[in-house]
Amino acid sequence: MTNHEIASLLRKIAASYTVINEQKYRFQIIAYQKAAESIDHETTQVKDLVKENKLESLPGVGPSIRQHLEELIKTGKVKHFETVTKDVPAALFPLLSIPSFGPKKAFKLVNHFKLKNPDTVLEDIKKLAEDHRIAELPGFGDKSEKDILRALGEYKKGFGKTTRMVLPYASQIADKIIDYLKKSPNVEAAFPLGSLRRKLSTVGDIDIAVSSKNPKKAIDYFVSYPYMGRVIEQGPISASILTSGGQQVDVMVLEPHRFGSLLQHFTGSKNHNVALREFAIKKGLSLSEKGIKHSKSGKVDEFDTEEKFYNALGMDWIPPEIREDTGEVELALKHNLPKLVQLKDIKGDLHIHSSYPIEPSHDMGNNSMEEMLKKAQELGYEYLAFSEHNPNLSKHTKDQLYSIMARRKEKIEQLKLKYKSIRIINLLETDILPNGNLAIDEKCMGELDATLVSIHSVFKMDKEEMTKRVLSGLSHPKAKILTHPTGRLLNERNGYELDFEKIFDFCKQHNKALEINAWPQRLDLPDTLVRQAVGHGIKMVIDSDSHAVSEMDLMQFGVSVARRGWAQKNDILNTLEYNKLIDWLKE
DNA sequence: GCCGTTTTCGGCCCGACTGTTTTCAGTCG
């Protein structure tokens, strides 16, 4: 059972409690939802956490849910869950995936029409709506009947709750809309917020905050966006639309003198805001996008900047990337937040695929070494490392392999003479073969300063075997960096499983580094593992893995991952100046 | 059911918007 499936199960329990008796179980409902969210975001599999007895380290998992999950992993079911769901119609649950359907609405329909079959319930509801049987129910009307039909239609077309965009794609859409918004005289400023501002690896819907002296006019302007599918909702200070491409965009507007609290509110995360608000309650304060209300007097303090909002709570301003309620509020109060690594700290890129004819095992770059060096200089880098894939093993003899590697080294040496203002490093991205050996032999290895190593084939190995394979590859003295360590491709495949405790221990002991790969579909290490690596004192490098000049700009997304993982400058090796970096690579 | 920011007991965020309502329930973020 995957973490996502387990999270769904916990959400089912929360929904069941809601249906059974929302008042009585209101805090259990919150607890189950919290635990579900926590497990959905956890990169280690629950079954492994059970094995290692670490389940309760997850926020929101206490003694009770821990026991249930242990039972689930051991026996495949949970007695308590069966008791809870016993009196809840099974046909209710599929409806919960449909936007605008919650447990109450789903239950009313399923219960009133005695729908029994979860496999056909969507079709059943559709038919009932088409036959105008739903409007006659108390609490429903003509409009809700039409809304239900549309929601079902959109869900079928894939506009569901779960389609998430990779970060740069979401940024592009947001930029387009912000450009449009800024053309209005009623828009003073517009910023992307929500998960986009917190730089999550994938973004569900696009949130934009607008500062305006006339919010209503700004909203009117927003909902006449030319690339619009339809307006989902529209009020005096906020509106949501579906673009013609099917992406949801939420806009909230407030006057400039309240913009600070709006930025804070709309950036989230939800958990961060809840933590902040629970803290405020104890001080007799109530927080919202409008400002800070003093509970006794009812007076509301307003804030034009986010800094002032946080400062008013006695906290330092918290970088958006770490607003996840994982300890940042506490540290902000103690004025002890980490100083996160920044894009300008990066002094070079160590993972660059040029078009040099190395006859590689995998994809080759599109631009010459010279073109990529020019770009590196424009980016202000002090150094650049070439790290093409190793030559294809099956198509060359040993001697041919060596001659390719020797020629490549010769080329790099020539470039070093030609380019005085940037240092060039001679690396390679070497495959770790299924047996744990590296793809090139010692003689070829001699032509390199050091090598990156990674998994590019035979992903389907169990956790223990794969960990052994990776550590075997990494144990070569020239292997310094494990690139895209989990092998995940967002929205496409999960990574292979690795025992990261063992990987961390090994890296620490043998002075190896893990890569944060900035390629938008990878963003690998994932932020949660970066945080763990930082905790273990593991060094990392942030690389673009560029196959073209334009891709070298993607470095920023890797930096965002590092920041989300609480990495500081000294955790990231390619913030080092050249001499120190090369010493480490060659040691 | 979880959790420790004055608490190991007694708390648990806040508001926008919609549709069906004459004052609110449901959903969402």
C-alpha cells in the first residue's frame, strides 16, 4: 500500500466521522485529515516507518493512529476503521474526489437515493441530475443540479483535484495572468502566492494576490481574462476562474494598506497559518488576511508589508519556502531562523551535458562546450563542470572507450587555455550498473578530475539491493556525487527506493555529496530528504543537469528545493570558491 | 485524536463564496 493510498484511507475515515456525527467527532476529523496530509507528503514509505518504529515521528500521528497503521501494514486491514465505516454507504467515497463534493453533500445524495454501488455511483448521480430528481431534495435546487452535472463532466475530462503542474509551468501561467492584471489601472501590484511562492515542486492551482484601491473593479477586470474557460466563483474581494487550458486561478484583492496581511494569508501554507493563528489566540489575538484583531477590544491592526505583520507577533519574517509548520514559527520567535542558501551564492554548475561527441549511453546535450561556457560566464559563475553521460558501453571496445575519453580530456585542456576567466572541471555522469560497478574502467577514470554517479537503468530493485548498488558505485574513490538520487520524475514515475539512513551514513563517513537536481521534472533530492540530509550534516550540490544553454537558468528551481529543505550556504558545495571545491573533488 | 508557543489536560484558525435559504450549511483554501 503506497503512502498516497494510506492517506486516502485516513481521509475516508475523516469523511465517515463527518457523516456519522460531525459535532461529536470534530477533532478526530481534523486529526485524521492532518495525519493524511502528513503521510501524503512523506517520502519514506509507511511500511518502512513501521519497520523502523518511527511512525510517531510524523507530525499528526500519535499513539492511536500509529497503532491503526501498524495493524494495517501487518494484516492489510484495521478493525477500528471497519467499525467506523460500517454504517457509511460505500458509494459515498468515490464522490469525494469530485470538486465541490464534500462528505455531507455526498451522503445526502447517496442516502436519499439509496445508492449502493461505488463503481456506478458517478453514473447514477449523473442520471438523477439529468432526470431532475436532485432539485427536489431539500437543500438542493436547479442551480446545484446543473453544478453537479458540470462537476462530473469536468472530473471525467481530468480537471480533478489531483492534476498538479510542475513549478516552472505554473510560473509561466501565473506570469501571463499577472502581466494581464498589471495592465489595469485598478491594479497596483500583483504577486504569485500559495504553493507557487513557497516553491513546491508541483503546484495545484495558481494563487495571485492583487493590491488595489478598488478591489471590486480589479475583480471585474480579472474575470474578463481573455483565455478563460469559466468563472468558478466571484465575490467583492476574491474570484476563481478556470482558464481555457483547465487550470484553476484564484485571485484575492485588498487595498494597499492591508496588503501585508493578504500576502501572509494567501502564501500559506495552511498548516503554517494554523500554527500562527493558534499561537496568536494565546496572546489574545486573531489573525486573518485583514490584519491582526485584538480579541478584547475588537480593534484590527493593519499591515502594508509582510515583515510588519510577522514583527507584530514578535517574530522575524519567515522565508516562504519554509512556511510549513515544521519548526519555523518557534525559531522565528527566538530570532534564530536559518540563513537559507540563495541563488547568488552559487558559484558554478557541476552537471552540464554538452554536445561533445562522446557517443553517450543516454541523451546528449544540444550546445557546444564553448556555448555553455559563454552562458556560464553570463551567469557570473566562477567555474563550470562538463559531465556528459559515459560513452555507450555496448557499442565500443575498451580501447575505443579510452580513446574517446582521452580525446575529450584533450578538448577540455584546450578550452582551459582559451578561457582564462572561468575555471573548467572535467567530470562525467557515470552509470552505476546493476551489479554496482561503474560503467567505465580505471584507465578511463584516470582522464577525469572526478565523476558524478547515478542510476539510469534497471530501476526495479528492492530497497536493500538498490541501496547496496548505489553504495557500491559511490565507493569508488573518484565517485564524489550521487546525482538525482531518488530517480523520480514528477507526474510520471516514483523513484526507486533507497535506505537513506544508510546513504547518509556512508556520505558522511566517506565525504561524498548528494545532488539537488534542478531539472523541473526531477527536483531530486526532494525537499523533505534535503531537510534530513541537512540534519545529518551531509553536503549537497545544486546542479541544473542542463542539456542546452537555456536550461542553465533552471538552477533557481534547485535552489528553491534546497531552501525548502532548510539548506544554508555551507551545506551546498558549489557555493565554495574554485580552489576549495576542486580540492574536495580530487581528495 | 494530537499536542505542548504559559497546558501532560484542555484546548483545537479564519474567512470567502455559493445556493438555498429568510439566517445558514457546505465547501474550499
